[in-house]
Amino acid sequence: MKKQNRLKKRKEFNWIFKNGVTNSVSLLALVTTESKLKDFKIGYSVSKKIGNAVTRNKIKRRLKSLVLKFESNIMPKHNYIFVARTGIEKAHFTEIENSIKELLKKSGLFKEL
């Protein structure tokens, strides 16, 4: 994913968590806000409750690769934070893929091509 499409700063994460709209399914939650930028920005949050650092990084890598797959379907001018929930570490790749797609559709930010 391009550098301009990543959320990195703690200040950005806190602002989105405070002002965003949350939608959730069993494995993931999605916090979104509108943005003034042309493109979208995405961040990932995985709590220490989920597992050790290796497990958390594995989950982040999976989320990043799946979001990259749906990159063309994601609405621009929005900020997204995907929050992993407990149980995601045991989920299969396809289950996580379906959860991401369902979340984006549920929030109305998934465009069919």
C-alpha cells in the first residue's frame, strides 16, 4: 500500500476513534470518518489481548494483504481503522476476507465494480 494511504500517527488514530462511526462483525470492527483528502487512509489496530507480538503482526499482515485486494473497491475521501477482535487469530484467511467485505458493505463504503 502507498505511503500516502497509511495512518501512522497516534494523533490521527485518536481523532478517528473519537469522531468516527463504528460498525462491527464477529472478527473485526471498522471505524470510519470522512476526510478532506482525495484518497483514503487506512490503519490497523490489534490489541495485546489477542496474543503475542508474532500473532499480532501475522494478523496485521493478513489484514493488509486483504485490504490491498479490495483497494479498488474502497471509497475514497474516508479514513478507516480496522480493529481486530479476539478470535481472529484462529480464523481462516477466507473468513477474514468475508468479514472485511461485509464490514465495508455494512458501512456503505464498498463500491461494486
